[in-house]
Amino acid sequence: MRSIQGRLSVGLISVLVVVGIAVAQLSLWLFEVGLQRYLEAGLRNESENLLVALARGPNGLQLDDRRISPAYERPFSGHYFRIDFAEGHWRSRSLWDQEFPQPDAAGLHSDLTLGPEGQWLLVLRADYKRLGQALSISVAQDYTPVRDSFQRLQRIGLGIGLAALIVILVLQRLTVKRALRPLERAREQIAQLQQGQRSQLDTQVPVELEPLVAQVNHLLAHTEDSLRRSRHALGNLGHALKTPMAVLFSLVAGERLAGQPALANALREQLEQIEQRLSRELNRARLAGDALPGELFDCAQELPGLLATLRMIHGQGLNISSHQPPGLKLPWDREDLLEVLGNLLDNACKWADSEVRLTLTRRDLGYLIEVDDDGPGIPEARREAVLDRGARLDEQVSGHGLGLGIVRDIVDAWGGTLELLASPQGGLRVRIGLPARAVEINR
């Protein structure tokens, strides 16, 4: 979609072009009409002078040459006349051998031409009655210089109009850009919200944006509070269920059911499924996802502490390393990413012989997380089964403990992919592909 500034520019150009052409054409037309009316007055005066120059002679009407302007004597001088009456007609010597374009009706006419040079004539025809005889006097003036002047004026006006249009558009873009600057700042702040760089929008905005900013800030505060309370409630629920579940497991393992092994096994199996499902659903419900712009995961700050904790748990003899581009920040909730990386690295450390490696890579379409270990790995035939069931591997394959349930739920919530592959180090590689966030694509 086009931007507001683009739509305003197109609309302004359209309005200016239409209005400018209309005003220019109307102004030229009014000016030309006024000029023709002025020239018409002069032609009418010439016509009346010719009428006065007519006198009665021995052979009827005659024209007194002494009262005729010298301009009518020079060939193609631009001033012409023709007098028609019942006995014949007279015409000016300036016509030379050309026929005078006779108008069909009395009045002013501006669409007649004369001569090989194609002079445009402004012709006035007037009908009179002189000395008892009806006659018609047509007086013409060369209108070509005036038409040429109008054409030059149109070209000059067009050039000035285009220059003015360019200046107006430049000023308009500067004005609109300045006026829309608060909206651009608000867009940048919303992008920063999605990247976790801020938690609220600035309230120092124009009056028109104050209601919008206030509502967004209120929604952010309400969402953050709701998520915090939900996480606390889910944590309390999880802790509250641990004790009853532990009591039930102890009863199953107790002496009361020692004589009923089938019932004890059935109850234990059901209780384990309940415990696994509760843990899975509680972790699924607590995912932050995209509902709230939480704190981003800064690899340079978070990974050293996480790796140090794992070394303390699994012993200093295990080589745990991470490799990522400098300054890499993952645009997802910090707590969720700690959950993912903590689970993957902890399980890799359990089954690694001597080395665990974490690799984070920025790709064009997202991010790649890979955890490699040099342990026994997983047979290829069992990998799909583990992923299809989405269960803990230590409950599916003896000798391996890899808790994929929480990790898979978080990755699915982010629209990512989870793969189990053979590691170049000889053990298992867990590869997670995460798509780029919309805020990164639009930046």
C-alpha cells in the first residue's frame, strides 16, 4: 500500500494540475475575449469612417479615397475592407489579388484566413443604409501576431506552472514529512516495543495522537499485568499439584498395593501420564509468544551465565562452548529462550562424553540454533518416532534422556522447526529453525 505522504502528493498533483489548467485556460480565454472586444471597437470605428467616405457621385455611390487610411493602400498590410452594395462592391488595394473572405452574417468573426501566408483575420461585418441604398461593410485586421503572442504566453505559462508545481511539491513533501514525523516516531517506538527495547510509548506527542498513545500504553500495561499474574498462577498451580502427585505415587509404591501388582502398575502408568500432561500444558500456557514485547535474549549477556551454571551442575571436566555472531540478539522472550536452551544443553550435557557445543546463526529468513554433543546419539530410525510422539526421549529410548516436550511446545508457538540429526562430533545434533519476526522484516 502507498504511504500517506505518497497519497497526499498524488492528490495534490492532481488537484494542482486540474485547477491550474482550468484557471490558465479561463484566464487566456477571458483575456482574448477582452482583447477582441477592444479590437472590435477599433474595427467598428473604421467601418463608420468608410461609411462616411461614401458619397453620391454622377454615377451613383462613390468612395472618397482621401478619407481612407493609407494602410488600406499597401498590399497585405494587415488592414482590409470590402463594401458590398446592389450595383457592385469596392475593396481595399491592400487585398491585392486576393479575395476577401466574406462573413455569412453581421458581427465579429475570428476564424477567417487570407493570402498565401495564411493570415488569421479578425473581421467585423456591419450592415448600413446610406443615401437610400442598403450596403454591407466588412473590415478586417490581421490577428496572426495576437494569436502568436497567445501561443508564446501559453508556453511561458506552462513552463512557469511546471516550475511552480515542482516547488509546491517539494514544499508540500517537506511540510507533510514534518507533520507526519510524530507518526513515524510512534511507528519506530512500536517496532522498539516488539524488539523489547522499551515497554511504553512516549506520551509527548501531538494532541491528535494522545488518545491512541494512551490506549496503547494502557493495553501494554494491562497485558503485562495479565501475563505476570497468569505466570504466577500457573507456577502456584504447578507447586500445588506436586504434593498430591507425590502422595499418590507413594501410595502406589506402598505396601497396600504390594499384593496387586497389576493395579499398581496401571495406577502408576496413569499417574505418570497425568503428571506429564500437566507439566506439558502448564508450560504451554506460560509461553509469552508474541502477546507481550518482553525482554530480548542478548547472547553476550545471557549465555556466559547459563554455560557457567551447566558447568557447575555437570562438572568442570565437560567442555561446554557457544559460538554466535558478535552482538547477536534473538527477538523472542528471554524467559522462553532460556527454557529452550537450558533444556537442550542440560540434556546434551547428561549424555555427552566430553564436549557440548551451542551454535547460533543469523540467516536471511530467520535464525538457526544447533546443539551438538559427542555422546551415543540416537539411531536414525528412532528420531522420527520421538518427534512424532513429542514425548521425553528418556521415556522412549533406553539410555538417552532428552526432554523435548517443553522445547517443542515453545518452538511450535514461534512457528519454528525442530530436527534431530547426526552430529559431526559423533553424537546428536538438535537443530531449531526460527523464522524472522515481522518487525525485523519491516525495518
